[in-house]
Amino acid sequence: MRKLLLGTTALAAAAALSANAALADVSITGMLEWSYDSRSSNVAANDGTSFGQDSDMQITFSNKTDSGLTLGMTVDFDTDA
């Protein structure tokens, strides 16, 4: 009987935790910028083409606990090439 009670208590706790985790606000935003440069001049060393890119992705999380404490986190991935 005790094992059954502990098992059902663990299941109820897992269900409660998963239900609260689903209430968090999560947003994912991002951008990608691509560039192509072609240069022609009277100086051969300055001539040529180049490619470049800049990308950014941001993940933001926020949640409010039952006691009123607001938790938040932001992760920012930024690349320049």
C-alpha cells in the first residue's frame, strides 16, 4: 500500500510540475543579413568581390511563481562573418 501511495504521489507531483512549466512565456526572434560587395577602381589591389553575413537569434523566457516572484532569462546568439 505504501509503494502505491508513493507512486501516485510522484505522478501527481510530476503532473503539477509539467503543468506549471507549460505556462511560461517563451519567445524566439532573429534576423539574418547577407551582403555582396563588388569593387572596381583604378588600383588593382582594391578590386574584387566579397561576401558577408550577420545573424542574430534571441531566446527570451519569463515566468511568475506562485509567490509573485518574476523569473526571466535571455540568451543571445550573435555571429558576424
